[in-house]
Amino acid sequence: MTELIVDASTPAERANVDRVLAFCTDVLGKRNPAAVADHVTADFVQHDPLYGTGRDGLAQFLTGPLLTACPDLTPTAELAIAQRDRVLVYLDWRGQHAATGAAVHFGTADLYRLRDGRLAEHWDVVEWHELAPLGFPRPEHDQPTAEPDPSGTEAQQANLALLRRYTDEVTVQDYSRAHLFIRRDFVQHDPMIPPGLDGFKACCDIFRGMAEDMHVVVRHLIVGTDHVGAIWDWTGHQEGTGATVLVPTSDVYRLEAGMLTEHWDRIDFTFVTAVLGYNPKQFTLGGA
């Protein structure tokens, strides 16, 4: 098991990370409906219908169809980034589908806003393409966006400015300036994508192959001292049919000396599979 990565720039942010991790353990991990009220505000706003509505919906999820079908499904926190009242946490979910014995493994990126020590609002990216074969298709939802928080420490403000320049200057159509932001020995934790700057460029090429006009629509940005995180949609149109190609994604980058040095992600290929007829997760960009 890899060591949990935490980027919290202030003691208050570290406390928020600890609250989110406690929720993941006490509520999601232990499946304890009685603990929901200890961690979640009474007016909790939930943007993913998987978890129902408010406190009651979350409590019902803990005994609902997904966790009943996968009784040993357990989340493990891999990394967490905090900025003021928000925490972005990556969870790795593993278990077994009881009816078939199939291994269940998928990732989520969960963004929480906290208020008075409790979780008050939730957005996410779920790798629904891993759950659909088990009978749990992606529910209809379009989660709202939130403007980036320009406040924080000096390092956080500088990292937000860097992330914005990166998204402005590097696109899948033109990555000629990528070397100004991404180290040549870029560490890649997505097994589909080769390491290094060349691997990043190969990823751009495959996204452009999905849709020539593929571009990013930013939904959330969150910045720490050494890491930056995003929830955004990659979207474009299939050549010939004009069908919308949508790739809900979360990316986290580690920074070193003002460069993107390491990368983790969560990607939902549900829409790509429906429109293009294949799941890119079945392949690697290196051809394996």
C-alpha cells in the first residue's frame, strides 16, 4: 500500500484533511449510518445522485445496492489536497462482486467543502466505466462548477497562477510549450500513459484522436504548497457524426521548482465508450 500523500498549507487546512479522512474511515469504510450526522452538516449538499440527497441519502447509500452487491468494497485514501475550506481526496475502492466473484476496482476524486468542522458539500469524478459491467451505470447528473479561490498562502497563489497559465498555453492541439511546464522525466501514475514528457504528448494525441476539437472546461481548481488539483471536463465532437465526446476527469500534479513533476488522475470513460465504441482503459498509449 502506498503512503498517503497530504498537502495542507496551514494547520486549519490539515484539520480539514483529517476531518475528511475520518469521514472516509468512519462512514464510508465502516458503513456506519449512525456516524453520518457526526461528520456531515444537516443541510449537506450532494451533487452525485449515487449517494442520494443530504444526510438521509448518504445513510441509505451505506446499505444500498452497490455496497450490498460488493459487501467488502473498501475505500483507501491515496492523496489529499486542502485549500482553505475545501479538500480534494483521491480514493481507491477495491472489493469483490458477491454474485459473480469478479474483482471490483475503481477510483474516485471527491471534493468536499467544509463548514464548522463538518462536510457541507460534495462533488466528484467516479470511474463509472468500471461499475457499469456490474449493473451500476452512471446516473444522469451535471455537477455545478465553482470559481477557483484566489486566496491562500503565497505558494498557493503562485501555484494557481501556474496552473492557469498551463491550461491557457498547453492544449491537445498545440503542446509546443509543454516543456515549459512539464519535466522531461515526468512521473506518471496512470498505467495507460507512458512516463515522461513524451508520454504526456502521446496522451494529447490520443485525446485529439477522440475529437479534433477536444478542449478542457474547468470546473474546480484547488492548490496546495506542492500539489495542484483539478476537476474538469474534456469535451469535443466526433468527426463525421458531430456527437459530443465528454471525458469527466480529475488530475493532480506534484510541483517541483515551478514544473509539473508527477501526475495522478481519475477518468470516467463512460461517454467515450458510448460514442466511440471502446474503452481507452483497455489499452496503453505505449501499445501494450
